[in-house]
Amino acid sequence: MRRKMALGVVALLVSGFAAAGGGFDEFGYNDTARIFVGAADGVDRNLDGMVWGDPTYANDHLKMNWNEEWDRGNDEGWSNPPYDAWTDNNWNGKGKDGSGEVWQYRIIWVGSDLESSDRWHEGGYAIWGQFEVIFSHGTSANEHFWDAHATPAGYGGSE
């Protein structure tokens, strides 16, 4: 469930939601600054004490940011490559009434060639048909997991 929920949060960015104007909206998005900060409850743009119908992660704190290329890809439906797109997702469920889980994800666009792409980083894993998780680690039930630790694990080494 942990990977599915956290990746679902990032998938919301891929789907192309965008808040209008500047500053933070009531959900936690500031699309001008390309950041989300707030309770995970707001990431699905529905303040109902749940995240996509599940209350488990609603009280967790989430910080996401993405670059202009991510917005361009969303606007174009990822159909005009190449993209130098990335997103970062930091999940903290250690607060009051949180899930107890803590996760960090870094995701980059690599194109539909995935593992055969010259942008692919050894050690990552493919998602959504054009993206690679280059860094994924966290804790659940006081156990630490490394799902991906690509080389390099930063955004600048994709060329």
C-alpha cells in the first residue's frame, strides 16, 4: 500500500491538475512556485479526511515540487519530447494521527524507451510508461526500505 499511495500522489501531478493564480490554494498547491505543502488530504483536491477515499494517509504531511519541464509535459500530454522533467515527493506520516510512514521519491522523465533511454539511471525503476524513479526510500513499521537508489540519484545526470 505504501508505494501505491505515495506514487499515486505523484501521479496526480502527471495527470495535469493545476491551480490558477499565485500563492497557495486551499488544498496546499502553489502552481506558480511549483510546490505542494500540506496535509496529504489536500493532494487529491478534496478535503474530506481521506486521500482517494482512504483515511490512512490523510493526516500525513506532504511536500512535492516539480520543475517547469514537468508542467510543459503535462500541458503537451508528454507528446513533444524530449523533456528535462523531474518531481520530488517527501512524505512524512510521523505527526499527530499520521500513518507513521516516511518516504522520499525522485522521479524523472526518460521517454518511452525506458531502460534503453540514454537518460536512464542504473538502479532506478520504470513507472507510467515514460518515467523512472531514481530515488525511493523510507520507513514503514520502523523498518527502512530502499526501493531505488540510481546512479546518479540527482536530477542533473540524465544526459
